[in-house]
Amino acid sequence: MSENITLTKEVLTLNELAAYTGFSKSHIYKLTHKNEIPHYKPSGKCIFFNLKEINEWLMRNRTAANSEIEQQAGEYLMNRKNKG
């Protein structure tokens, strides 16, 4: 399947989501079973995914780069030094 088709759709099937994320279908089934990934089951069987919600879900729990952490630490120390 072409990724361009997937990127233009708002709603993805399980197969399209697997191709889009690189996750195996069995892993996606586990995530849906545990309600760890946003999904829809309009007929009670077929599973669908909203692309916008999936992108937000994929981008959660961001980890800062070392340079960002060092900058924040430096700013914290400067602020603490100026207050004390």
C-alpha cells in the first residue's frame, strides 16, 4: 500500500495503521484490547483509527534531548543563584 493514500485519509483500518506505524497487527490488537490506543468499533467487530488521534497518541511522552536538559539545568541554577 502507498503511504500517500494513508496520509490523505482521516480514518485508517487496522492494516493501514500497521503499515503507517510499523507496528504488527497483533501488537495493535493488544493495544486496543487494553484500551491503550484510541480506536472505534462502530459495528462491534471492525476496528478503525482516526489519523489525527493516532498522531497525537504517537507523539505523547516526549523525551527531551540532552542539550535541552542542560539548558534547563543552567537556567534553574542561574535563577536559584539570583534569588539567594
